[in-house]
Amino acid sequence: MSDASNTWQAGGERRVLIAREQLHRASALLTLLLLILGFSLASPAFFSVNNGLTILLQTSVIGLLGIGLTMVIITGGIDLSVGSVVALSGVVSAMAVKAGLPVVPAMCTGVLAGAACGAFNGFIITRLRIPPFVATLGMMLIARGVALQLTGATPISQLGAGFGRLGNGALFRVVEMQPNGFPRVIFPGIPYPAILLLIVAIAATYLLRRRQIGRHIYATGSNEEAARLSGVNVDWTKMYAYTMSGALAGLAGNVLMSRLVTAQPSEGVMYELDAIAAAVIGGASLSGGVGTISGTMIGAFIIGILRNGLNMSGVSAFIQQIVIGFVVIGAVWIDQVRNRR
Amino acid sequence: MSQHPLVEMINIEKHFGGIRAVDGVSLNVYPGEVVGVLGHNGAGKSCLMRILSGAMLPSGGEIRVNGAPVRFAEPNDARAHGIETIYQTLALANHLDAPSNLFLGRELKTRFGNLDDARMLREARTVLARLNPNFKNLRDPVSSLSGGQRQVIAIARAIYFDTKVLIMDEPTAALGPSETAMVADLIRKLQADGIGIFLVSHDMHDVFELCDRIVVMNKGRVVGAHPIGEVTKDDVLSLIVKGALPDDWTARNLEAAQ
Ligand SMILES: Nc1ncnc2c1ncn2[C@@H]1O[C@H](COP(=O)(O)OP(=O)(O)OP(=O)(O)O)[C@@H](O)[C@H]1O
Ligand SMILES: [Mg+2]
């Protein structure tokens, strides 16, 4: 809150800057609203409570991945491994369930497996000085390979109703028993994945804005050498970001596999690209130092709504790819133009 | 100045492959002393200063603080001994604002460990006002500030904390005349507080105005170390350019006494 008052004290020049800073987010938000409007006109089923909740559910996985990627991208790095880590951690959780662990500890194992992949990325990048692009590309292959090897490339199913609760359950679901004995859903409830996404987004925003590690994440991406000279532990900061990205990919993997109630070792292919796109559409800069969680959330919803809306309007998956490709390029182009002034 | 030096650098070496950027240099500073470090471009001044600030590991030699040998593996080690540096490159994170840069790596926190941005802003406002009363746009990312304002932030960062030795690598390169004068005042004030200062500068006027002693480097070696009263500007220029004093040199202050 003090931020706002200081802003006004600082005078006109600052206000212009703020305006420029917020412009990207505002334009992304506007895009989002236009999409919603357009799809609602195109297909009446789009603008309904049920479809809204479906979108929430579908976006939560990309949203979780996007949050981790935002942290990594702000440090000036990239994480291409998250899609594979999604699969690996889902598989690990399922195997833990099969091994007899209760669902919650089993899922924690999966998240830890994701965090371990992220920590490994961080280790390779900070100790061996391998560029993030290459290091995480390697992990993309390693994690996918491990997931396929562990399962023999066959899905693990029959994980029990408990395993499906995280992905399929909902808060405030209202069901009414009808006289004929069949239940009728009055309100489908807020899906757990959406609630999880909200909690993680708030926590990550807090981390980036109010905690020292967040400040150091921005500083590292802004000018790594300056951060080092100022006494920031740059290597530790990067380790932290990559480990977080891995852990969130692990969480996303659990959400996804729980929704399917099956651990699919081949799930999550190319999810990293959607997540990167979400961050970039939301204003994160691949050269580091810039990015916000709120922006990435808008970006994730733009992608989610685009996918959902195009689906509902009967557009093929191939065309969807093409459209999203252009949206990503367009978003970055707008950003470039804005920075050139 | 009878106490022992605040810091001593003894026989410092720094090699980059075949290049000897710093070649057996010894240097010290006493409390309340300003030591000018001079030399042509690429003479090795910045390397030497970066070694003392922990930003660069020496290939050889020893550093002593208050007579005790130390090893600086990273900038925090040097800072822990009260050695603060204004880097020639300024070392600012462009996307962060002035207070965030001032406190980078040493953020002020609230009781709950959150960043105390309000207090950092207040403190930054006070210390920046000492150097430049016109500094108002504190919350802007420093990339949008002028070169002089950026330099002022770098200076403020070095003097805000408990400083015993201050390394200034061309601190006034981007400053206008009034800011330069303010920095000169600041140096005198810090000197009076007993802080030892290394001043790297190409500006002869500043050097003769502020320094008690000068050390001239040429191609990585020290070619001259003199109390300021002993030499003239021409002598110093000759040291910087030729690496030697003029052939007919005699100490300026002795000359005057004759
Ligand atoms: N990281 C590095 N790698 C290789 N060589 C370096 C490195 N840093 C400095 N040098 C070399 O060491 C020598 C001394 O450089 P230094 O920056 O100390 O010069 P300087 O005296 O500060 O010059 P200036 O007045 O231009 O600031 C130069 O020849 C430079 O090329
Ligand atoms: Mg230099």
C-alpha cells in the first residue's frame, strides 16, 4: 500500500513510467477480455459456469508450470524440462501409491522428484557452467527417458479414487438428490486445481515481491555481475529458481495424472512451450530481470481460453497450434515495439 | 600516521593467460589517507582494486587487514572487513530502483523477514540527498536514470554501510562540476572520519586536490610512489606515459626548500 502513496509523491515522470510498465499487462488483459467476448458470441456454450470451470481446470497445469518458469526466466534462464518432469513426477507418485504409500505422501514423493530434477538443472547450470538452454534440454530427455523406462512406456492405472481427488474434486460442490434417486449437480464447485493455482500464485507473488530471494532473483537476471559484486549469492539464487520450477512441475504433474487417475509417462509433451509462452505473453523478458506472476497468469489464461474457445468453435488442433504460435510472436513483438519507444 | 596501515597489498600478481595485468604490486593505505592510483588505460588499476574488493582472485600475493593476513574469495568477505567499493562499471541492476540497488545483498527486513521497502526508501532518500539534493525519482528503475545519478547511487552504496576502506574506481567520470565538487567534499569528510581511501582517477586536478600520496602503475607494475608534495603534474604525467620520472627530476618540496 505504501507503494501507491510513494508513487504519487514521486511526480509525473514516474507516473508515465508506471503507465508504460502496466501497459503490457493492460493490453494482455484486454486481449483476454476480447477473447472471452469473441468466443461467447461465436459459441453460446462458451460463456457458461461449467465451461468457465473447465477452463480453470485446464489452465491450472499450464499456470503452475508458468509460475516456475517465470522465476527462472526472471533470472535470465530458461527451463525446457518441465514437460518431461510433469510426466516423471506423476509416474513417481503413481509408483509410490502402487508401492503401498497413502496418496498424500505418495504425491509428495512425486513433487520431491520434480524438485530433485530442478535442483539437478540448477547444479549443472551453476557448477558446470552449462547454459540453461542446454542443461534443461538434457533434463528434458533424461526425465522423459526415466519416466518411460520406469513404466516400460505403459500407463499406470487403477490408482484408486483417492488419487483422483486432487484433479477431479471441487470445493463448494452442491449436489441435490432428486426424487427419482439420481443426484443433480446444482453448482459443480471450484476445482481443487484452480484453488491450488491461486494459492501458489499468491505465494509466488509474495516471494518475488516481499522476500529477499525474490529481490535477488530479479537482480540476478537484471545484471548478474552487478548482483555478484553486491554480495548476492547468484549461484544459490539460480539453484532456488530451478528447484522451484522443478517442484512446481512436479505439482503440476500430480494434478494432471490425478485428473486422468492414470500416470501417463508420455503426458506433458511440449507443455514447457505453453508455459514459456504464458510467461512471455504476460510480459516476462527472456533476457532476464523482468516478469510478474500476475502477468503470467493472464498469459496462461489467454492460452487456455484460446485452446478451449477454438475447440468449442470446432477449430482443429492443428489450426490451434498455428494460432497460438502467432499469438506468442505477436505478444513479444508488441513488447519489442514498446521497449523501443 | 604512526599506526599500521588499514590494509596492505603485498606483491599482488594477476595473470590472464600470458598477460600480466598486475605484476608484483604492493600498496597500502593508512587511516584518514587518500591514496591516488594512477596509470594509463589498461595499466591494471581496476584489476588491482577488484582484487582488494574480493571481486577478483589474485594469482599471487597477500592481503593484510590491520596486519592480519586475509583471503577474499568473494565481495562479501571484503565487505565484512569494512572494505567498500565503487566499481568503475558501477555494478547496478538496471531493472531495480535506487533503494533496491543501494541495499542489494544487504536488504533491510521487517521483523517477519519481509523486505522493508518503506525503510529502504527513507534511508536511500537521506543518503542520496547528501550527494545530490535534486535526486527525486527514487522509485524509477536505474536504467532510466542519468549517468550521474547512477554514479551517485553507486557512491551512496559504498558509504552507507560501516566503511573503513573505500575504493573509488573513477567515481566522478560521469559527474557534472557541482556533483564532482560534492564528491570531493565527501572524500574530505570521510578522510576526516579516519577512513582510508583509494582513488583511481585520470583527473590530475582532482588527484592533486585530494590525494596525500600517489601510486603510478604502468603495464601492471608500480613505477612510482610519492607523497603528493614531492611531484608536479608534469612528473606524474611522465610517470604515467613513459613509466619513469623526467631525467632531471628532484623532489618538488625539497626544490622549494633550497
Ligand atoms: N577479465 C579479464 N580477462 C582478461 N584480461 C583482462 C580482464 N580484465 C582485465 N584484463 C586485462 O588486464 C589489463 C588491466 O586492465 P584494467 O581494467 O585493470 O585496466 P585499468 O588500469 O583499470 O584501465 P582503465 O583506466 O581503462 O580503467 C588490461 O590489459 C586488460 O585487457
Ligand atoms: Mg579501470
